[in-house]
Amino acid sequence: MNFDFRFMLEAFPTLLSYLPVTLFLAVTSMIIASVMGIGLAMIIRSRIVVLTHLAEIYISFFRSVPTLVTLFIFYFGIPQLFPGVSMMSAIAATIIALSFKTAANLAEEFRGAMSSVDKGQMEACLSVGLTRWQGFRRVILPQAFRVAVPGMSNYLVMLIKESSLAFTVGVTDIFAQTKILASNSFRFLESYLAVALIYWVVTILLTLLQKRIEHRLNSPYQ
Amino acid sequence: MLTISHLHKSFNNVAVLKDISLEIEQGQVVAIIGPSGSGKSTLLRCINLLEKPDSGIIQIADTRIDAEKLTSKDETALRAHTGMVFQHYNLFKNKTALENITEALIIGKKMPVVEARKVGMALLERVGLQHKADSYPAMLSGGQQQRVAIARALAVKPKVILFDEPTSALDPELVHEVLQVIRSIVDNQTTLVLVTHEMSFARDVANRVIFMADGVIVEDNTAEAFFTQPQHERTRKFLQTSAK
């Protein structure tokens, strides 16, 4: 059988040294997307007509366009508007594309989570003299966050996988390194299987982490 | 102390409050009773502007607001004079019993944390729940939650406390402990306005009863006279049916 098990084992340390790049892309995008997603969800809930429409158009666009297309728009397309200035590094373009897209998905997630918090909670905030913003920040948002955690962790897992698209604009993440390794050695199966296992384990670890966070967040409610 | 004049409120073109005028003195305990849909809860919720009246004037102490020219400053000022106890308690689910009480003090009134906790513990003691300070609402019974909610309403030292059917969601055996606590806060200083279905409690604790039906005040009388010599046919009928 033409399978070099040893090659695969030896590939792990090389590939793992690029895991931080992948995690950096995913986690940074997740943070930016979460902030944007909360903002979008708040805009839609505010029912300010013009803003709500703009937010809905944003969400509809970024949910519909493939991530790769979004990435190419930002990396190859946008600099065309500002000739002579190549402001955007490949890493920045990847993070922008990933976070803009994920923000659209998370906005829906957050909107649902915020609606799931009983209306009486805000009324109670107002009745003791808190402002709407204070009530939102201190009472509504923490309760909505608890509901949103499973959904958020799904999107984080998705981001880790989609960050592999960064190789198309020249970022050397874990997947790009795998491609290099594979084409230098012609050990395609070993290389790609190795990286697949790494993605798998990372996802398993994240899921465990999610369960622990959920457990902690849920304990006051049981 | 609390003056309402010519208050109007409609939901989807259905008039729920029709030109309500009312004056309540400081320290009075007023029970508002009446059949479902009579507008009594809406009236209560208009007093702290959880519902926005369509028109009318509300004045509590030195704060006077005109419903047609409402600003967010007005809302804050009026709510600063009121506390509310809800039918479904509405305790902050992500906060402990003590935090439920101190939240408004620390975040709203910028009171130092240590002092706020002292105030909070004293209030919990007053409703007999100091041993539950660190429990979350989900770990408390309905009666306990409502007692914490009363302590929370007291914390902001309101001039008026509004009770919106405070015992309707409770199991019968838990009603008593909550009524007991409400009774204990009657001090001739704080004004209480209660929307309630507990007739005997209203008779017992309130010194004034307002009977509402179809968005108007039908009868406004002392508690004693209201239950012994009701002035209106509509009131008599209501008392008869609810006595059964």
C-alpha cells in the first residue's frame, strides 16, 4: 500500500506551527463579527426605518455571496478604487471578508436571542430607574448571550474552516502550508489527511470548551 | 401627591382609558379593582410610563408631565418617584436576589457598592430573605421572588409603589407571605397603588378603593364604605359575583 504513515506523523509538527495563523484569523474575525452582529441586531430591533433597511440589505448581501467572492472583492477589487495605494494586506483582507460575512449571520443569531428575553425584564429595568441602554447592557444582553452561545460557537467552527480560503490570496495558514508540503513531496493523501485531523481535533476541543461555557452560563437559571 | 388628569389611552383605536382623573394623597393605600379589560393595569402602567398615555397630565410630587409632550427626561424623572411590582415578578434572571436590589442603586444611582450591598441586605432582611441573598431567581419560589421584587422596588425609595396584580401568578399557599410583606410596608409615608383581585386583602389593607369598568372610574370610595355600602349598581353586581 502506498501510504507513508511516518511521513504523515512527521508532517504534524510542521503543520501545527501554522495553526496559530489559522486561529488568529478565525478568532479576530469572530470578535469583529460579534461586535458588528450585535450592532446590526440592535439596529434592526430599533425599528428606525432607514437604518433597518440598510442593515437588512447588508445582511442579505453578505449571507448570499460566497466567502471566496467576498474575499476577492476586498483583496483584488477594492485596491482598484485607490490606485497606487495597496493598503490592504492579505491577512487584513481575509479578516475583513470573514468578519463581514459572519457578522451578517451572527446578526440573525443575536436578534433571535434578544427577542427570546422576556419583555418584562426591560420593564423591570425601567421601573427601577435604569435607562434603556443600562438595562440592555446589564440585563438583556447577558441573557441573550447565553442563548446565543451555541450558535456563536457554530460560526467560530465555520470560521476556522473558512479561514483556509486565505491561501487563495497568499496567506500561509495551516492549509497553505499543507499544500506546499503536499506538492513538494507528492504525498497528497498523507498531507491532507494530517491537516484534516488537525481541523477535527481543534473543533472537538472547541466544542468541549463551548459545553463548559454553556454550563457556567446556565447555572444561574437552573 | 399623585395627580392624574384627563388621561386617555387607546390600543389600536380601542379606548382603554377614557378621561381618567384621580388624586391620591401621600401615604394612601389605594386598591384598584374591576373586571378584566377594565383598564386598571393600563392605568397603573401609565403612571410610570411603561405605557405611554395618548393625552393627559400626570404629576407626582414636583414632577409634572404632559403625555402629548413627553421627553425621555420626563420619563426618567417620573420613574424616579415610582417603584413597581409586577404580576410575574420580573426579577433580573441573570442576577442574584441581592444584585436584583443593588443594581438600580449601583448603576442607576451610582451608590458605592459597599453601601448598596448594605442597603440591599437590610431590605432582604425586611422581607425575610437575607439567607437567599446569593440565590438566583430560578432557585426561588414564586412567593420568594415576589418578596425580592418588593425589596427591589423599595430600594429606590419611591414616593409611590405600583403593584400590578402582585399575587395573581402565585400558588394559593404562597399568596399569604407576599400579602404579609405588602402589609408590612404600609407606613403612612409611602403611597401604594395596588391592582388586585384579592378582595379581602383590599378591604383589609387599603384605605381607599377605586372600581374601574370599561376604561372609566365607576366608584371611588373609602374601603369601608366601598364594601359595605357600594354606591353604584355596577359595583354591587361586581362585588356579588366576586364574593361567590
